[in-house]
Amino acid sequence: MTAIAPEPLIDFAAAVFRAHGVPESDARLFADSLVQADLWGHQSHGVLRLPWYAARLKSGVMAALTAPELVVDGGAVAVIDGHDGIGQVLAAKAMDEAIARAKEHGIGAVAVRNSNHFGTAMYFTRMAAARSCVGFLATNASPAMAPWGGREKLLGNNPWSIAAPGGAHGPVVLDIANTAVARGKLYLAKQRGEEIPAGWAMNAAGAPTTDPAEGIAGLILPMGDHKGSCISVMMDVLSGVLTGANFLGGVSGPYQAETRSGAGHMALALDIAAFRPLAEFEADMEKLIGDLKSVPPADGFDEVLFPGEIEARADARNRRDGLVFPEDTRADLRDLAREMGLESHLPF
């Protein structure tokens, strides 16, 4: 199957968004965030989702013109009402705002309400690491799993990310959902015609399943049993209740084309220089990473990897070799291009 270079793919995705009325700069950021997820090896959050976002723009439940309103301006703290704008644009605005406030106050905390799904959280926390801050970002999401001990879908996977500068190694980045696996990985397995591993999901009757379609219709299991469930609740406290956004079953997902999302986010930035000299911090980060990687690998492993190293390697490889997608993803993108009269922009 032919590999696709990232830039023409970004151009196509941006053209789709512009055709729905998204301004050029927002369309480029939106498109870049999707293709970057593919470059990092997270196709569950990449252009696979492009038709979903396009459908939400078309129906009007996600506003093409993102108009963030600063409703609380309290020094280190801010609250933004996103007015149903594009989640990626609002998350970038929130992280920029948090970094600016951290540079002034040492810490910045920016809450966002009335937003949408923002894709891959590490896309935004890495913005903080690039500006010599530690970044944190959490969001709530549409129901994917039952609270621990229950059997009704109510909790989102409510992902979160932390990123920090790693000196010569580049950023150290954590980006995880609180489910055993991100729901997008079930959609990706469905597109690839693959089974999912046992332990990822249950069907609607509450029985374990390896069928991704059954898992999508049923329940995704939490990571670490009760731990993942409880962390997800607390991320909803940060992202939903504290921000004034919707929470639990009040949040709708990006694949629901006719329902406003109501999602909330919490962005934090810590200015490293407010705590200690940046050079000392980065030297210690380099030692931390070196110590991690010096641990002898266990059976079945070639080496110890630090958080974010897999993505950095995937990015380098995919930029060199191009991106390869399942035929179902290509078919969906061809259908979208045909529907919108953008066949000439399609890079395959």
C-alpha cells in the first residue's frame, strides 16, 4: 500500500475544514493535530476521525468559528467559555494562556467549558515543554465505561497528559486514557478488520468480547480495575465540575454528529525557572532518563523506554517513510473528498 507524506495530508484535512467555514489558521492547526497523531503512531486519533469532525461541523453542533470568551481573569487562574468551538483550537488557546500566566506567576491554570473533543492531549502539553514549562492537560469525554462495581456506561475515558523538557533527549511526555485502551483503538481495529485483545471491552450484555464493534456498543474496561475508574472520576471533577462544563453522561463524543459536546478541559503550566534554574532541571532530567535507560531489560524487551520515546521514534520514521493507512480509512477519506468536491486535494 502506498505511503503518504504528511504535508499533503495536512493540506487535504485543512481544505475539508476550510470548506466548512473554519478560518485558515484554525484549519491548519486542526489538520496538523490529526496528522501529528498519525505520525506519532496513534492512528486511533488521526485522520481516521476527519469524517467525524466534518460531520459535526456540517450539522452545526461544533462551531466553525471558534470564539473563546475569557469569563474569569484572576491572575494565575482563567476560565474560558468555548461556545462550542473546535476543541483543538480551544485547547491550544488554553495552553498558551496557561503558559503566559505561568511566566508571570510561576503557575497558570486555565479551565475551559463548552468545548469539543480535542484529539491527542500530548499535542498541547508539548507546547508547554517547548517553552520551558511542565504542562498538564485533562479533559472529560463521552461515556465509555461503567463506574467500578456498576454495569451502566457513564464514565468517559477522560484522558490526561503531562509533558516536561528532557534536555538533550527532547520532551518527556505521558498521554493516557483511564480505560484499558482508548476507544479510538476499537474503531481502528474495526477498520482494520481485526479482533481486539481480551480485557479491553465487554459487549452490551456485560460479557467479555474480542469483537471491536461489540466493544464500541458495549463497555470499555478501566485500566487497573478500580484505579482507572476512580482516576477517571477525578479527571471529570477537574475537567467538568470545576470548569462549569458538562460531566458524566452530559458529554457527547466526536462521532455523535447531531449532539453538542459540552466537554471541559483543564490546562496547567508550571514555569520551571520559578522553581529552580532551568539548566539544573534539564541536567537532572537527563540523568533521570539515563538512569531509566540503564536498567537491564526484562525478558521480552530490548530496552527501557522513557515516556514519549516511542512517539518520537515513530514520528522520525513516519516522516521519513510516509504514513500507511488501512483501506477502510482511505475509503472513508475518498468518500469525504467526493462528497465535498475535494478529490483534487486527496493525496492518494
